[in-house]
Amino acid sequence: MHTNRRSVAQALLAARQRKGWSQYRLAVRAGLHPNTVSLAERSGHFTERTAARLAAALDVPVESLRPSSDGAQG
């Protein structure tokens, strides 16, 4: 997995864990299928629409769920 995608996946997982939520609970709150949340946490790869829904549900900036564009490792 690309380093930027890995850091996005880790940021998503950390945000969910801070809330104390299961993947299922996040999926319900974000209006997504639980498999989408699982894949996002494993791969860090998801659409802008999914990023917006996850960020809104988790109350985090959507930018925290996007890979950096400069190639910097995180």
C-alpha cells in the first residue's frame, strides 16, 4: 500500500476509535455500507463522496481523510 494511503487509513481508524465506535456504527452514521468502511480502513482508498460522509460522521476535517498531494510521508 502506498504510504499516503496507509496514513489515510490509519487516520480513519484512529478517528473511529477515538469515538469508541464500531465499523458498523460509523457506517450507519455515515450512510455507508459496513464493507465500505472496512475497505476504507484497510486500504485508505475511497471516493471523495465517501471521504465527505466519513468526515462528517466523525466530525473531522475531510482533509484528514485525503492523501497528501505532495508525496510527503505521514
